[in-house]
Amino acid sequence: MSIRALRTLLSIHRHGSFRAAAEAENLTPSAVSLQMRTLEEAWDLTLFDRSQRTPKLTETGLALVGEAEMVIAAYDGLADRVAPKDEISGELILGAVPTTLTGLVPLALLELKKRHPGIRVRIVPGLSNQLLSQIDRGQIHAAVISRPDLLSRSMRFSRLAEEVLVLLVSQTTEDLSPEALLRSRPFIRFNRDAVVGRQIETWLQNSSIPVHDAMELESLEAISSMVAAELGISIVPQRCIRESGRLPLKTLSLGDNSPSRVLGLASREGAPRTSLVSAAEAALLEAVAIGEFTLPSR
């Protein structure tokens, strides 16, 4: 038996098939099948009903899933339990939406490094729903995301900041109302696969404002560069962290009914590495309180 095989068993239970578990765990289907055969032979148990095309967990297999969850949680929490109370160390795999990677996350990591030099952080970029799926699979420990409309009860979401959405235009743009600009200028969309992209689309529809699509991007830096080049205008979050050396752009309020997105730290309830996740949350909140990221001078 191995922890790796038990993690694969849990993945099969979550995703419903050997093939889906293989994709989630970056394994081949044959490797997944071999791990499960090895488990069955080691304990002389029948974990799967293979009479159908897609093997299904037996009652014994489902019982083992419950035990495996406790074993893996205990294994992953070993470092937290034996470390000195005043010392937090270990690896934290942290997901982050792209709009936080040049302000909030770097500043928070600087603060985290000052407080807990023994914590090693690996960053995994992605969109909110992708990152939530990776948390659920156990591939990452936590993620900085935009709060989605629906959040699983198994997920914990700690609010970090609220960012109002604004109209982003070049400095040479005429002094017109946001609605007039949106109706007349090329529009650079935020990726509609992202939570904030869907928020923008909903607001435009509810406001009955047609736009002239020019392009659709998911990087705020790319959008800003396109707007600075006067290739269009865009709606973006007014980020909670100010940055030095920004492009010559200006922002306009969308009015009293401006939408906003809520940034937060998502993690799975009862998951291991709680001390590392809590330390990251404290550093993120401190970064929001500081509010400005300035590159260190050489």
C-alpha cells in the first residue's frame, strides 16, 4: 500500500472513473488500474465491481474511501503536528487568478517570507473555477480567487478585498460618459470563462449597452497595454494593490450600479496544512492593508 495509491482511490471516487482520475492525477489509465489491482491483492479485498465497462466501487471500496480520507489527512498533517508551536514551515501550493499575480500575491509573499521564512510557496495560476477543482482534487492547498456565484459547502472562503469594476481608457480619450464610450469604441473583453468576465457581461446586458468586440483577453496587463495603445477600452477591476510604474491610463466610474468582485482565499474544510494556509491568509490581508506594491530598488 502507498499514500499515492490511496490518493488515486479518492480521485476515482471523486471523478467517477479510472480515466478521469488518471487525468486529474497526471497518470496513465493503466497506471491507475495497476495501483488499484495492487491494493486489492495486498489486502485480499474486492474494491471494484468490474462486471461493467466502467468499474464501480463496491461497498468495501466505499468503506475504504472513508478510511483513506482520514489516513491521508493524518499523513499530510504530520509536519504541522510535530513542528514547534512558534515555527511554521513546509511547502504551500497556492493557486491564484492572473489579475492577482503582479500586485497582491507578490506583496503577500514578501510579507509571508518575513514572518515565516521556513514556508516554501509554489504558485499555480488559473481561473477561479479551475483552481476550485484543483483544491477539491487535492492538487493545491488553497487559492486566491474571485468568489463565484456558487461555492461548495466543502469549501472555505475567506474574504480578502472587494474590487469595484471601472472603465479603463487611455489618457487621450475624450471626456464622454462611460455609456457613450462603450457604445462607440472598440471593446476589449475580459475572458468570459473568468468570474469577473461573466460579471462584466451580465452588467452590460442588464444595462442594455451593446459593445463592439475587438478582442477577449484574460491578462489585465495585456488588456492595459492594448488600451494604452488606443486599440479599445475595457472594464476591469480597480485592483486593491496599487503598483508603481503603471501605464498612462485613466479609469472612469460605471456609476451607482457599478458591479464589484470579491477576492478571497479558498481552501477545503478540514484539509491539512491549515497552519500554512492560515499564515498565507494573514499575509494576504496584510498586503491589502498596505495597499501598494513598489519594486525593491537596486
